[in-house]
Amino acid sequence: MELRDLRYFVQVADDRRYTKAAAHLFVSQPAISKAIRKMEDELGAQLFDTQPDGVYLTDCGEVLYARATTILQQFDAIPDAIDAVKMAVKGRLAIGMGPMVNELYGREIINQFCQRYPDIEIRVEEMGSLALQKMLENHETDINIYISLEKSDVVETIPLLEDTIVVCVSDKNSLAEREKLSFKDLQEESYNLYTSASLMYQQIMEKCKQAGYVPKVGFSSTNISSLVKSTLNGTGVYIMPRPYAEHILCPGLKIIPLEDAFPWRVLLGWVKNNYQSHAAQLFAKHVKHYFALKTGFSNE
């Protein structure tokens, strides 16, 4: 006896006609009749009494009907039961984020996720993208939200956001009057740069090389606030993503577009062909939805 046969049997009992049951189940009437005969042969009992106005359950049919409806209800409830387990998921996640990404979006992402899934413990590793890539490859983080990297044979990524970089100068700097700048225009300036271990540091160095010079690094730090303060004091220029520049914009700081800017891409990354826990899958879905709503950027 198969589950399908029980479903046929219950439908016939409910509709009291083979033709009506066949229509409800989108199968042929002979298929249902054959299944019922098979059940009666297996059980050695007649299940239906055929009358001019329809078919009615026999006493044996009544017993089977009671059991069959319970079995089908339990079977049909399995997806809901699985969903309930997913919604009440517990676990731990190690999330890697770059400092700017974390300050701009990370805290809100984590807070919203933790409110929705309070039983998932989150640990955030905040550092440069190059270091985060190594952590992901070594399985020290489950998922990273960081800026664009070279393609990896180990890591899978999808884009979450794309913007551009800009140059920030003090309003005391003579460049503050310019509407646009290029890396060539910055040749005589000293640069305030995020740590040399960062991807952005390498990208800026490459752009300066293409412009024909090696930049003078006036101040390098892992502390973004210190870099901004140094720039505000009139010492050097600071190149950063446009969203972050607008986020920290304050009196005395001027944001100027770069003609030869490189794109600032935020990615979601995980190890290829590696099992992702349900907690990790939920987090990835949450992050993609967050960026789609927050920025309008489609990652499809």
C-alpha cells in the first residue's frame, strides 16, 4: 500500500464518487479504481459499498479512513515542521567585514539579523579585505562582506553594491576649489592611507604608478578616524569610497570626484563547494535583501 493509494482512497470517501475524486486529483478514474481494488485485495476487505447515489465507506473502510487521514495530515505537515525548525535555527556564524563596510552597513545588518534570529550567535572579524580573504580560505570565517578582490579559485562571490572612490581634502587645501581631480593632479600631495595590508592601498598605489609617480605617504593607519582628522588638519589627502566620504562628511572637509577613479565594489563571499549551514544561508539571504532595499542595487 502506497501513500498515493491512501490519498486516492480518502478523496473517494470525501467525494463519494470515483469520477469526482479523479477530477480533484487530476488522474483518470480507472487509475483510482485500480488503486482501490489493490488496497481491498491487500487488506482482504471491502472498503466501499456502491449505491445509486454514490459510494459509502464500509465498517472496514471507516477504520482505514480514520487512520489514512491521520497519516496524510502528518505527511502533509512535514514541510511546515521543517520550516519551523529553520525559523528556530540555532548556531554560530563568523562574519568577516571591512571597517568601512562594517560602519556603513554592517552594524545595521547584524542588528536586524540578530533580532530576527536571536538564537544564532554572530562573531564579526573586522579587518582589511586581503586578510579577510585569507581567513575565508582557511575557514576562519563563514561569510565575508568586503570590497572587490581578484578572482579566486577557492572563493565564490556575488556583488552587493557598486560605487566609486573620491578624494577628500581640507578646505584649507588649494585643491579644495577644484570641481574634479585626477591622480596626476595629486602628484605633489602627501597621501593619508589605510594600512598597506589593505586592497585599497594597493589599488591607489597602482593608480599613482599609472599616473607616473610613486605617492608620498604622509600618514598610514588602520584607524580611519585618525586618517580623517589628519586630512582635516590640512595634512595630505585621503582617498575613500564615496558612500563613506558622505557618511563622515563634516565642516572643513571637501569631497571632490576623481576623473580616473576605480570602482568600489562590495561583495558577499564564501568558500566554493563548501557546505553552508542553514544559519549561513539565512544570513546570506538577509544580506542580499538588505542591500537590495538599502541601495537599490540588484545582485540577480
